[in-house]
Amino acid sequence: MTEAAIVVDRLTKTFRVAQRRSGAWNALAGLVRRHYRDVRAIDDISFRLAEGELLGFVGPNGAGKSTTIKILCGILEPTAGQCIVGGVVPWRERVRHVARIGAVFGQRTQLWWDLPVIESFELLRDIYRVPPARYRQRSDELIARLDLGRLLGTPVRQLSLGQRMRCEIAASLLHEPRVLFLDEPTIGLDAVAKLAVRDFVKTLNRDHGVTVILTTHDMHDIEALAERVIVIGKGVILADGSLASLRRGALAERRLWVHFAGEPPTAIELPGAVVRQRQARSIELAFDPRTTSAHQLIASVASTFEVEDVHLEEPPIEEVIARFYAQHEVDG
Amino acid sequence: MIAGVVRPYHAVFRARFQLLLQYRAAALAGFGTQCWWGAIKVMIFAAFLAGPVASPMTLRQTIDYIWLGQAFLMLLPWSADAELARMVRSGDIAYERLRPVDGYAYWYARAVARRTATPLLRATPMVLLTGVVLPSLGLGKWGLGPPAGVEAALLFVASMALVVALSSAFSTLLDVLVVITLSERGVNILVAPLAIVFSGSLIPLPLLPDWLQPFMQYQPFAGLIDFPFRIYGGHLIGWSAVAALGRQGVWTLILVVLGRAIMRRAMARLETQGG
């Protein structure tokens, strides 16, 4: 086990939210006396992350993902608890800490809106005090790998979202951080742009050993990238493990599509399997792989009916996660 | 070594400065308005001072004060940085906190760009028109005259440098307050009239009632217009002028310390808007 890059210990963050009931009288009353309610954005969160790990951070809106990331970035101070990133307490030594991390917040921009992309890069070079030779080498490499060559002279406001996101990712890496925080980096992107982002992040993590924490609502991001997933809901960690273990816990069933040569049978009785849905020439069966084996099921279907083709499926990851949220009553 | 320390701040200053120099249409419109307004004020004060009144300032000093005031109007800390305000509201401010720089110095560098680029764009045509074109048309009496002397000119330059420092400290304080109030409007509405009245932009401070003078000369806004322009016309000379520079410096320091303290508190309680 390599040394821990990130240690999070019983982190809690409470926000004070001003409350006001509707109506003119209450609005006036609010001028004199305000009511506040404490909202726990995250509540007693702990985990460790080894150097070079890629962690997927998943949860419904308002679960506390972004708050956690912002604390780890040194932007917010927690109400209680401790965390150490690369040997530093982020909010206590903010300047030293942020010089060594990179971050992309998918819904925000760190590029200067009115400037051409290359000028934003040069500004970041100076802000992070990157030596000129080092910068040339690094920016050339990022420009080539993210295919930014033709975008460099364009003002940021004229870029498409996909183009901008590639530039944002390059911007977050100019100073060669060892830890990268990606907060919804694929939000709003089309399929091609998503694939490009995933590909790049994967290489960065695998070939360059950069530790990555990724939050996303796109479960395909997680499927493509993360070996480890933390599911967070209402501010607490609900699960921490591999995607496979999450699947086993939430929705273990597998599905068998049976395509018939002729009309599908109106009734189908097979031990350990239930019909999920029917189509013109096919039937989808669901079964629990822990009690029923796939090949037994296929054998008994094939021996009973005239079967043209079968294929096995796992429930889509979105369904698994939706089921998981429902089980923990955290769905939105 | 020092070059390395100031590099980020210099970079952000340069970028903002270059960007602000591009707003030429706004500068042109402002130039038109300020010529008109300046001309009216010159005529009003000429009428006032024409009679047998004992004025604390000569007509020459008053006219210079008015034209310089119009030329350098944008040196006044009118308003908070609209882009920073937008960043506070949208949550993009998170990225500002991600930079390995002193947050206050970084915003101060932005403010210096705002308080140099925009005034430069406005002042250049105004000074050319009132200081060169009007005299060459034989209207020198109504235009901007030369400084009262070499000493006045040197002290004026030093005082103008301090105006930039002071005005930038004011501006940064406004920016910091926007982090707390989330909107620049309230801050702007409060500060703009104060700046216009107490700096001497509306009426030269020496022309205000005598009983107000002790207060006027020690409040921070006087260092934005009144001191340098009175130095220029020879109204503020010798040790009084040097003391005025000292007051500009002291107010700058006070505002910087105050701005830093409020920023530290505001950032510790920062809640990023919209998740």
C-alpha cells in the first residue's frame, strides 16, 4: 500500500441558512429578527485515499459532494473534523496547498472570458509561477493530448462547451498538480466530448499517477474510470467500495433476453426466473445469479422452446444507483 | 527573487489593464459628457468668483481643479468590480480561492489596473483639449493651465501616485464588502455620493464652509482629488503639501489593513453559491 494522499477524518460542515416564511408580515418581521436553521452539508465523513488512486464520488443533488471537494481544495473551512491532503491541512495552509492541486468545477470557468485561451494559460503560468521552460514543455504536451491547437487563439466566450471543458482541464494541469479534483467535468457534454474527457483522465491517472477525485451524475463516467466509488447521501457515506460490490449490494439481479424463432410463449415457467418484459419476438427474464446459474437457465429455456438467440445483461448502472438511493431514502 | 514574488500580481494587473484599454467607446462617451459638465462648472464658478468676494481659491486654481477633476474622474472609487461581483454571485469565486496567491494583493492588483487604465483613457483627451487645444485657440483663460511651478509639478506627480494607491485600496475594500453583501449595488449606492462630495469632485473642498474644513482635510476622500489638484494649482504648498501626501499614505495603509481583515473574515465564512 502506497502512502495516503488524502486522509479525511470525521469531517463535518454546517451552513446557516436564513429562514423566512411567506407573506408580507413575515417579511417585515424578518427585518427585526431573523431565523436561522443549521443545515449539515456533510456529517462526520471519513475516508482515506492512496496516492495514484482514482475515486468516484457519487450522490444525488445536495448530498454534499461539492462541499467535500471544496473543503479538500481549501476553499471552505469545515465546522469540525480534520483532513490532510499531501501532508497539508488545506484551509490552514491554503496558499501552499492550492499550489499543488488542480481542480475543475464543471459548472464554472477558470478561464478569462474575454481573453484568448492561450492568454489564460499564460496568466495561469504566472499565477502559479511555473518556470518558462517547464511551462513550454507542459503546455505543448497538454495542447497535443487534448487537441487544443486550433482553439488557442479563440476567446473563451466563443468556445463550445466541449471545447471549453478540454481547455479547463488543461488549465488545471499546467502547474503539474499531483492531485486533481474534478467536480462534474462531463456535465452537459455531448457523447464525443465525454469520451475525450474520460480518456484523458484515465491516461492521466494510469500513466502519470495523478490522484483523482471525481464527482459526477453520469454513471458511465464512474463505470469507465473509477475502481473505487464512494456513495454519499444527505451528508453521510452510504457505501465505499468497488462498483461491483455496490451492484451486488443494491441490485444483484442479471437479465436474460430470449429471442424466439416464432411467437413467444404466452406463459413461461422457469425456476428462479421472472418475466420482466415482453416484446414482439422476445422476452426478458430476471434472475438472481447467487441462486440460479446463467447456463442452467439458458439450457432449460433452450430445451423447452424454439430459441433463436439469447443474451445476458446486467441492469444499467443508473438503475443500480437509483435503487441504491431508494433503499437509503436519499433520492433527491 | 522579488520578481518571482510579484509575478502573479503583475500578470493579473497587466491582463486587466490591457483589457480595460479596449473600452474606447465608453471612454469617448464619457469624454463628451465630462467636457460638457466641466464647461458648465467652469462658467458657474467664474460667475461666482467674478464679484468682489474673498475666495479661498483664485479663479485660475479653481478652473484647473475643475478640469483635472473631470479628466481624472475615473480615479474615484465609484464602484466595486462588477466582474468580481458576478463571480461572487455565480460561485466562480471558488476558483479565485484556488490560486496560490495572497487573496487581497491579487484583488488589489486588479483594482490598480482599473484605477489606471480607465482614467488614462479618459484623462488623455481631456488634458489635450483643455490644456493644448483651448490655449491655442486663445481660450487659455478657460482651459487647464500649467502647474504652479516645478515644485508643484513634482509634488503633484507624487500625490497622483498616492491617489492610485488610495483609490485602489478603497476599491478593494468595496470588492471585499461585495463578498458579504453578494451584490455590488448597495455598496455602490452608498459609496458613490460620498466619494463625489467628500473628494471635492462636486465642489472644491476649500470652497465649502470654514467650520467644515478641519474635518474635510482629514477624511480619506480628500486624498483622491482635493490634495493633488490643489498642489497642482499652488494652493497647497511646502510642508502643508507634504503633510497632505502623508495623509494620503496613512489612509491607504488604514484601508489596506481594514480590507485585509474583512477579507479574512469574509473568506472564512464563504459559502459558494449554487453548490
